[in-house]
Amino acid sequence: MEKKSSGIPARLILTFLAIICVVLLFIDYATDFSAGPVNVVADYFFVPMQKGINFVGTTISVNSDEAKAKKELVEENKALKAQVNELTTQLTNMRLQQTELSMLRELYQLDEQYTDYEKIGAHVIAKGESNWFSTFTIDKGSKDGIELDMNVIAGSGLVGIVTEVGKNYSVCRAVIDDTSSVSATVLDTSDLCIVSGDLTLMTEDGRIRFSGLSDPEDNVTKGGAVVTSNISDKYLSGILIGYIDSIENDENHLTKSGTITPVVDFKKLQEVLVITTVKKTKD
């Protein structure tokens, strides 16, 4: 059998207390006695209860305001993050545009410098295994008029030569590559020499080598400009390669060798110009 619950129902207790409150309020109003039983009961019962109710109400209000403020802060933080991301993207795009504009300006100046030659602009889309652009691929090929042995320029001068041509791409070898050899001349004195690629030296010191320079009167000095010579079998004449960094006498005491600092940044090659003229040599 189920056990009956004992005790007075809560509803009856609340009803009883409500009746007492009404009676006490009536007595207090009728007697106007400040120290009456109502005040005594109020001091010990209703006032603390009212304080508790006020505290709970205030706490709920404060918590509600804090929650609302927290929600507003979260939404504001999301909006600020979105704004920062948008501004960062805009800044990155502006920097890319400035970099591209700077490169295009360099190519334009280079184009103006070699106005005798027709040229095609191309993007570098791949490079060899080295961190330097000793060999690289461009996005122009035979359908664009590119042919073998066309000279490639960028920055302030000679980059290299086209060694392989596909329909939509071409492979180029730079003058810094170990297999590169260019017949050159010192611009001020017209003395001939051979400029050879040296990737190890380029990696360590940012220079390449020259050799076989005939300079009996010691007219060639450090800082002299070196350009492609007119006797080169593949390179067009007068294209700037770089500037002499060091020079010394060979053991035969007849020729000189040294190093050259190239005018092209072979670590950040992105845009090039391909000269569409192929040098014609006599058979």
C-alpha cells in the first residue's frame, strides 16, 4: 500500500500567511501604532524578505545586463575582425599591385633602352631546382612567336637565352647557370672577355666570373660595365650583363680574370622580356 503524505499542503500555508498579512495591515492602519505588531512582524519577517527579493531582482538585472553587454561585445568583436580581414586583404592587393607596377615600370624602361629590338613580355611560371633562377620556364611558346636562342632580358639587362620551346611555354637558361658562357666586352675600353656562370659563387657572393680579358694597358678598372659583344654567336650585342667587381692578372701575365655583379636580381625573377630577334651568324 502507498504511504500517505503527511503535513499541511503548501497551498493552505500560503493562503494562511496571506490572510495574516491582510489582517496585520488592517490593524496597523486602524491603530496607526508605529510600534504595533505589524511593524514588529515586518522588522523580523517582511523587511528581510523584501531585501532578499530586491537582491535577487538586482542580481538578475545585473546578470541580464552583463549577458547583453557580453553578447554585444562578441558581435562587435566579430565585426571588427571582419573589418580587419577586409583591410588586410585590401592592403595585400595594393602591395601586389605596387610590386607589379614597379616591375612593369622596369620592363618599360628596359624596353625603351633597347628600342632597336622587338620584344614579348612573359611571366616566369617555374624555375629549376636551385633557389636561384638559373633555369626557368616562361608562359610564352611557339604560338606566341618564341624561338630557340632568343635573348631574354629583365631588370636592367641580360637574363639569359631560350633553350627549349613548347607550344605554350619556353625554358630559359640564365647567365648565372654553370653551363652558361657569353662573349662580352668591357663597354669603356671595348676589350673582349668571356662571362661564365657560377651558381656556387652566385649563391655565396652574388657574383659570376669573367676570364680571358686582354688589357695590357690596364685600362679596365673595377666598376666597369660589361655588355654582350658583337662577336657572340647567339647573344645580341650591347646588352648590359653587369659591372666588374674584382680583377686580377692570370698566371700567364697576358690575360686577366675576375668577377662581375649582374644587374638582374636572379632570386626574384617574375617578369621578363623576350627579344624576338634571333642573331644571324655566318655559316
